[in-house]
Amino acid sequence: MAETWNKKEREKKKKQNKKEKAEKKQERRENNKLNPESEYAYLDENGNLSSKPPDPRKKIIVNVEDIEIGVPKQEPINPEDLIHTGIVTFFNNDKGYGFIKDQVTHESVFVHANSLSQPIKENNKVSFEIEMGPKGANAVNVKLVK
């Protein structure tokens, strides 16, 4: 089977493109050898790219032992720190809920009748623990303080 003129032209063009590509590649290599500094990019102390190397006087030395990967170990919690005190600002016996104002943080915490150990009224001083519920902080283990 004989080759057509069109096919010969396409092959000729392909060879020419390959040759041009190889010449450009060689030219880039030669230009990089002249200027080796153009190959490097540096980070300055702020994390920005720079063409100048960083100042060695600003180098920070980090001990490998100081690096923590993951969640740091939690110290044991003292049970006395979990107990809060506050004053009942509102309590509806019919509906079985109310609010306690924490004396330290001055935040209002929801309290339900199921978490009471004794009946409470407004302006009673109480001790309680805070537990996070689906709608926010809830007071549990509520006890009257004398």
C-alpha cells in the first residue's frame, strides 16, 4: 500500500514539532545553568515566598520534644470544680422547669424538675452541675444550699 502525500506531510510536521520541542528544552537547560539562583524560592519569617534566603539571625530553634501531634493529654478534672452555685431566678412548678443564674459566670442555666433532688422556689440558693443538652446548658443534681 502506497503512502499518500497528506500522510507524509503529517509525519514530516510531527518530526519538525518534536525537533523544535527538543531545542526549546535544551535552551531552557542552558539558561538555568547560567543563573542557578532562579531555581530556588525561599520562605521568609511570615511564610511569604521570596527570592532572597532568610536572615539566619531570625532563625527560631524548636525542640523536637516540644512538638505535640494530636490532642494534648487532658489533666484529671477535680470533681469540686464541676459543682456550681447559683440563685433560682424563675421556676414554674406546674410546667416543671425554670432557670438558675450562676453566681460566677452570671449565665442563666435551664433546670428541669426531673433533675431536682428537693423542691425549689424562686430566690433559693442552690448547688448544681452543668451538663450540655441538645439545646444548650442544663443544670443537673440540683440541691438546696443553706
